[in-house]
Amino acid sequence: MGRTSSTKEDAGALFHSLRSAYAATPVNLKIIDLYVGFAIFTALIQVVYMAMVGSFPFNSFLSGVLSCVGTAVLAGKSNFLSPLFAKDLPPERAFADFVLCNLVLHLVIMNFLG
Amino acid sequence: MATMPASASDLLKSFKLKTKQQELLIRVSILCLVYILAFITRLFSVLRYESMIHEFDPYFNYRTTLYLTENGFYDFWNWFDYESWYPLGRIVGGTLYPGLMVTAVLIYRILRFLRFAVHIREVCVLTAPFFASNTTLVAYFFGKEIWDSGAGLVAAILIAVCPGYISRSVAGSYDNEGVAIFALLFTFYVFVKAVNTGSLAWSLASAFGYFYMVSAWGGYVFIINLIPLYVLVLLITGRYSMRLYVAYNCMYILGMLLAMQIRFVGFQHVQSGEHMAAMGVFFLMQVFYFLDWVKHMLSDTKLFQAFLRITVTSAVAVGGIALGLGMVSGYISPWTGRFYSLLDPTYAKDHIPIIASVSEHQPTAWSSFMFDFHILLFLFPAGLYFCFKRLSDATIFIVMYGLTSMYFAGVMVRLILVATPAVCLISAIAVSATVKNLTVLLRSKNKVVQTGSTKGSGGSKSSSKALLDQSQPFQKNGAIALLFGAFYLLSRYATHCTWVTSEAYSSPSIVLAARGAHGNRVIFDDYREAYFWLRQNTPQDAKVMSWWDYGYQITAMGNRTVIVDNNTWNNTHIATVGRAMSSYEDEAIEIIRSLDVDYVLVVFGGVTGYSSDDINKFLWMVRIGGGVFPVIKEPDYLVNGEYRVDKGAAPKMLNCLMYKLCYYRFGEMMTEYGKPPG
């Protein structure tokens, strides 16, 4: 009994501390996080749609989902404002890489859509 | 008189370069020489015979390349070939790896643009040596990334002449592996570079490298399993970092998307069991990223530990359940026979005789290892030792690549090729580190002597070095002796490799040579003569039945429709041909008529003593035919379990179609190649 209540308290404390820490992040970081969240949300909508309608043009489904996941991942990674970002590269280079990768991603998606 | 030496010494001084520039000059000149060496050591068969395509599979690649040059990419991509697999045809556009053909045609177009009037066949013959030279360059950069530039140079030299690689990349061996090994090493190099620098640009390059590999060879499955395994090992050993996250994610998503553009691969990246490791590691990486973020957010470590435990267990559980559901419901297909037989070598012998019958798929003997690797075989463990001494993200990768590829090389002879770059790199580390240590020993003593004489005072370092030298007075001599030994070993390696290339790996196997009675050289060009006979003396729509080995060559050189060829995608069709070859003549004629065949081609070596003819392969025809049609039973053709073809052979053997065709009027020493049935 003591164990479960302590984990519950732990979970509650965890949640609260996370929330307060997150509220303290600067606004532009939160915008980028919103962008990533939106991309993943779009991917989820596509999956639900496929579950309802069936997956006939499978390549179109895949390209749609992967484009959303791809932009989410790329944005999350090139987030040079984030404190987790690796400090070895200058931000301009990171941004240029981000643009290049997005370009390649969308070209391949357009070829794959069919 | 006095001024001339002064001006000469001034001249020399102006040429004298700084040490760094000297080093650069030495490195560049070594690389240029190695580049040229890798190319010319593969040219033995072109010099001895002529510039032609070797073996069986390359003929199909050559035919498709011809089609591509004549008809353009769109027609090539959508090509339906009605000239092979007679009643069925083959969707060529969707069942081949286009990388090799596209590369050759690209080189051909560039050369034509520069107004060199080459024929596409020359380009095809020389594609593999050209890419072997490029591989040596990639090996240099890879060695530089893992260890230092000395190791890179040694790796380039070792891989330029290593027989394991030469065996599949001689001039004329126009096969997927010639280009694929370059793509493999390039992808690995760029990925390790991405992990080391954490830059998106390098990961993008590795995604493109992976795309090139997927377009070139079915062995790309090795990459898509080794890289996730490597990432997993890094995660487990606590080396997670943002650089790893960036490198793997970008490579996985973009690489997967690019790979799905190849029709032959299709949707396998999300549906096949062989590719699920990559997806699992992808999700695991997201979990790690999330954990990293949470850890950064929280200040309380105890809370974080609890959170860590919960998250990891739930993530692994969810992943396991998803995988289980996928496999049980059949959505995720299990490992296909070709790759499953790598994990369980006995599987193919019992279940898939076609895979078991290919001589390249047999397990490797020690003699093959020694033959193909020579001194690299004992330098490999030495290199592993050095790698473990200096563990970093890059050396962990090369250790894993080396160990996994050596395991697979032990299972199948053909995969020695995949192990060769890893073995060369690791051995190069051993050689470079050893030589470096020895030369440091040599130099340090000189330096101590110099500083002792010029400066006159000793810091603690030089005095301790002097003490060291005094304790082992023969250290310098030992170092010199060891260096000479290393030099001797490496020169023996080079000699061995050249001998192996010249004797064993340069035969085109479509033209045979032997020594006549007076020591003159006799050339047997029988294969090509037979195919040209077919081309010139049979009607345009004639259909030829032969064993599947010769299918590609008949379509490429004879230009006639065949029943089965080397693609071996339809086991039942091959079994039908096998049944026809092993039945009595009246049963066989029924089968042959039902397939609309006009000509039967058999290869018989009784006149010349050629040992790998159809009589030698006959038991495989029986086994494959018997695998589908139980009417054919292997023991019928054996005498006391022994395979005999003389007077004492089994009666079924003496009366079957193959025997009758081969030994027709053999008593009069006549052999016929193409001959109508019945």
C-alpha cells in the first residue's frame, strides 16, 4: 500500500515539476515545439483516416505519413535554440542543413505520392 | 666557382618544402599510385583473352544496360521481357536493382559527351575496376576518420589488392557487387562521419549513400540491420548523444523514403521482418530523446530515476506487443529464405534446394579464408585489440562491422566480399599502430641523443628515456628487426595477392584455356560459338530449353527466348525443366511439347575433359525436379548411393533425356550442342 501511494505521489510530483519547468522555457522554443506537435498530429489524423478508408494507394499513405514524421523529426533536431542542441555547429550551418534536408524530403515525397 | 654552389643551394632551398607540405605530397602521391594499382591489377583477363563480359549473371546486366542505352530510362523502368521464362515473361523493371546499369550508362553518356567513341561493352567491362579504385579512396577517408591518416593509407593499399574483393570486381565481372561494395563502404563512412560531427548534411549524404546501395544490391539488408544494431550498442553502453540522434534519425527517415523509390524493394521497409530492427531502434531513439529532455527539465534526480524505470519498461513492452501483433497477424512478413539461411545454415539444404545448389552459397572452408585474406587473417585480431584500447564511437562501429561480417563470411563463401573492407580497415589499424610505435621507438632514441648533445641539460623526460634506453640496449635493434619483418610480411602479401588474381580470379569462365600437347595454348570458345550458332541458324522465334545456368547467356548472345534463366524466381518452372531432363525420352517429349520448345541445349565436357558440365550438375536437376514432382526420385539415379555415369550406372540414369542427349553417338567422339528434340 505504501509503495503504490508513494509512486502515485512520485508521479504527481513528477508531473508538477515538469509542468513548472516547461512553463519556464522561452516562447520561441514553445512555438517550435508546437510545430513539431502539429506535424505529429497531422500524421495521426492520416493514420486514423487510413484505418477507416483502407490503405489502397499505400505509397500515397506512406508518403503522407512519412512527410509529417520527417518534418517533425527534422525540426526537432535542428532546433538550435534548444538547450539540448550540440554546440559544435554554428546556427547558420544548422539552418542551412535543415533547409537542404527538408528540400530533399519533400522532393522524394512528391515523387512517391504517385 | 664560389657563386655556383651558392645558387645551386639557393635553388634547392626554394624547392625544399615545409614538413606539412612534404607530408601532403607523399600522401597524395601514394593515393594516386594506389588508385592506379587497384585498377590495373584487375585487368589480367582483358590482357590475356579479350575485353568481354564474364560468367552468367553479368550477361543479364549487360543485356539490360544495352536496352537502357537504346530505349531510355522510362522504357527501361517499365520493361516487360517476353524473351525469358517462356510462357510467363518477366517484369524486368520491377525485379532488378537498377543501380549498376544506370551507373554504367551515366559513365557512357559522359564519355560520349566528351567525344570518346566508346562502345557500351567497354564501359561495362571496366566499371568494376573503376569503382574498386574509388573504394580505395573511400577506405582512406574511412581509416582517417577511425584512427588517423596513416591507417587510412594502409587501408587503401590493403583493399586495393585484397583477393576477397578482387574476386568479384575484375574487369569483365559486370555484376552488382562491383558497385555495391563501393556504396556500402561509402554509406558506412559517411554515417560514422555524421555520428562524429552531428551534422545534418553528413546524415543526408549517408541517406543518399544508402539509396545508392539499395539501388545496387540486395545485400543492403546488411546495412539496414548493422546500423540499428550499432546504434543499439551505443545506447546500451551509455554513449547516447545528440549527434547520434541527429545522424540516425535523418538517415533512417530519408534513407527509407529514398529506398522505397526502387520498385523491387517496394514497401519492404515497413512490412518485412528484416527491416523491423531499424524501425524499433528509431522508436527507441525517440524514447531516449524524450528521456534526455525530461532529465534536462527536472532538477530532482531521484524522481527522474523512477520516471526512467517506468518509461523504459513501458516503451519496451509496447514495442514488443506491436511487433508480436504484426508478426502474428502476418502483416510483417518473416525473414525470407535467402536471409534466414544465413542465420540457420542448415535451413536451405532441407527446404530450398535451389539456394543450396549454388556453389557460392556453401559454408566457407579455412583454406578459402587464407586464400582470400592471407596475412590479414592474423592482423584482424591484432587490430581488434588496438580498437578496444581506444574505444570511441567510430572504433565501436568498425569492430561491430568486422565481427558481424566475419560471422556471415563463415556461413557463406560469397559473403567474404562483404567482410573484406572491414578486415582491411582493422588490419590497417594494427599495421599502422605497430609501425608507428616502432618508428617512435627508433626516433626517440635519436632525439634523446640530440637533445643530450645540444642542450646539455636533461628534463625529467629525456633522462627517463635515457634510463629506459640503458635498461634495454637492444631496443633500437629490435625495432629495426621488427620493421623489416613487417615489411617482409607486407611484400609477401602483395606477391600472394597478385598471384591469386592472376591464377584464380581472372578466368572469364566462358572462354576456357588449356595447354596443348606441345605446350601451346589452346582456347575453347565453345560456349560463344554455340550461342552464335543459335543466333544465326535458328528461326527468330525459336524457344530454347536448357538448365537455368545458361539462360542469361542464351538471351544475351543467342538472342533467343529461353524457358528458365538465372533469375530463378519460379521454382516450379525450373522443376519442370529438371523433370524433363531426368525423365525417359517419351515422357520428356510430352513436357517439352507442352512448353513449346524447339531446341534443347546441353553442355557436355566429355570431349575436352571440362568438369563442370550438365552431367556434373545433373543430380541438382533431379533434386530440384523431385522437390516439386515426387515422380522423380533421387535414389533411382544412383548405384548403391553412388553417382556413376559409365556402364554400371543405374538404368534410369542410362535412359533419361540428359544422358541420351549428352552421350549421343559419343562412341564416335561426336558432341552436338543445339539439337531439336524427338
